[in-house]
Amino acid sequence: MRLWLQLIRWVNYAATGLSIRLTRWTGKSREYIHPKHLLDYADHHWYLRYLRPGDTVLDVGCGNGMHSLRAASNGRRVIGFDYDVRSLAVAQRLSVGSDDYTFFFCGNAEQPFPLPDSIFDCVLFLDVLEHLDERDRALREIYRVLKDEGLMLLSVPNAETSWKRRLKAARLFYYSDPDHKVEYTPETLRDELARNGFEIVSEMMPIVYDTPWAGLIDLVGGISLRVYQRLAKWKRDMARRYPEESIGWRVVCRKRDVQ
């Protein structure tokens, strides 16, 4: 059984990687992009409902800039940074013609941000925190550059889905990405945020259902977006029905009164 679980886990990691390549190879995108970014649905761009026209936004760990570019509308100015120069090159190419509402630079979220204090209305911190060793440092830097009334929009992985518990019981690496340094329970997330000056001011919004076949579903997206869209909807619907089985959560955070 342990061998089968190892095989399923490996197949899913490999399939997700292949799906990114397929989006370009099949002409769905001119860049190597995860198929989820090619679907236009409100849940994927959930952060837009918390952004106001004219906001100044920071996207920490912006990757290929897909969320930055989506946020840069209604007069919003978006600055994104990431340590991966290849991903940033994609972001720069995609931003051509965006009317100078986006600016990207190379930076490390685990080091001091080269930015002034209290200048951002909102910080996007999407699927990044779990990749960092120096998480407290990153959160404190976000605290520093965020206005007192500003929002941090955060998404992180759930450590305790049924599939992950099964992998953990078999003494296998059970995180949803090989690069994850940590995954969260609601309690550990609140504790980590609190000690760095933040509190959650929203419900913990589920993302998508955690299934052992998530990578194969991604692979379908590299081949057929129409079929992938149906499968993605099924995963979203299942996560709403069983939020404890969601791959992770989205939360809205504010600064606490004291650090």
C-alpha cells in the first residue's frame, strides 16, 4: 500500500508539471502557465472583491504575474516581486500594453523589502507563505509596508485533508507541493499571523477539494480546457460542501492594534 501511495503522489506531481508545459505546446497560452490561470471564474480571482478603484497593491511572490495583471484594473497600481527571474520574465512579457499599471522587480520575500513604510492599500500573498523558511520576517515586512487600514489577502494550504492524513500515516511526504516548508491548520495559521501583528477578519474560504487525482485533473487542463473547467467546478463545489477537505483556505487579514 505504501508503494501505491508513493506512486500516486509521484504521478500527481509529474502530471501537474506536464500540464503547465501542455498549455503552451497545445497553443492555449504563449507562455508556460498552469491551466487554472486560463479559466476566468470569480473564485479564482477572489481577491478582486476586496480591491477598490485606485488602490496601490503589492503582490509578494508574484511569480508569472497573472494575479498582478488581473488586479491592475480600475486605476489600481500593482507592484509585484519574486525571486525567480524566469517567472518574472513571463510577467514582464505579459504586462506589455498594460498602461504602466504594473511594475515588477526581482526580490526575496525572506529579506527586507526595498519599499517605504505604510504605502500599500492591499498586499496579495497568494500561495507563497508555505514556501518560505523565514515566514515571520516576511509577515513583519508586509506589516511594515501595509497602511494601518490596509488588507492582506492570503491563501495557504490545509495540512489535514483526508488524503494528506493518509500519506502522513504511511510516513510519506504529504504536503501538496514538494517545495512546501509548512502547511497549516486553522489554529496554527491564526497563531502565526497573531505573533506577527495580523488577525483574520473573514471566514476561512475553501479553495478546491483535495483529491489524490488533482495532478491528473491538471493534466486534463493542458489538453482540454472545456473538460477541465467542468472538473474544476466539481472541485470547487466539493470544497464548499466539505470545507475540511479543501486543499487550502483564502483569508482576509488586517493589522492588529499592537504588533
